[in-house]
Amino acid sequence: QLLSACRYYTARGHQVSVFLPALRAEQEPMLESFRDRFGDIFVLCQSASDDQFMINTAKLHEAEAAEASGSSDCVQKPSCFIVTNDRFEDWRRRGDVDGAWVERHCVRFTFGPGGFIPSELA
């Protein structure tokens, strides 16, 4: 399923980063085959939550885009999205993000007969 999602976004010219929790040894060959196909787009989150790294990456990317453009329009139109079905409830309770931020930045998905189907088309 990860392969299908990576194919979808890279085929449309998007820059992709994949945040992964710590992997088991038997998962390493799969990761290497993905690296061969897509390059070094994988971020292994060994010591902290992959959720926190995704949230922080989106926030940093958005801040850099706002600074580069001299505008705060990216607050309304994010330049970085998180493809996940996670609602980030725990991060919302902690105050790291709010519901509006999650709705603006998260693309939901499912898999159908044709593969990966995002809630927002790229």
C-alpha cells in the first residue's frame, strides 16, 4: 500500500517524505527496495513519534514558505500536506495542533480496486 501511495504522488511531481517508526530487521529489505525505486525519501523515527516529526515538518515547511513569499496566505493554503488517516487527537489534546490545522494539512485516503485513493486529488 505504501508503494501505491508513493507512486501516486511521485508520478504527479510532488516532493515526498515518508515518516516511518522504528523498523524490525525483516522490514529492512522492503525499505531498501523502496529506496532503490524512489530515492532517499524515508525518514526513520527511531527515538520519537513519527507523528511529531510529520507535524513539525509541515509546520517548518509552512513557515519557510510564508517567509519566502512574504505572505501569510499559506496559513489558508498549506504548501505541505500529511497523508494519513490519523486524526491526531492526542496531539490536539496536547495543544500541538488544533482541529482546523489537522483539516487543512491532512489528506485522508483509502485503497480500492485501482489502488491508492486520496481524499484530495493532487
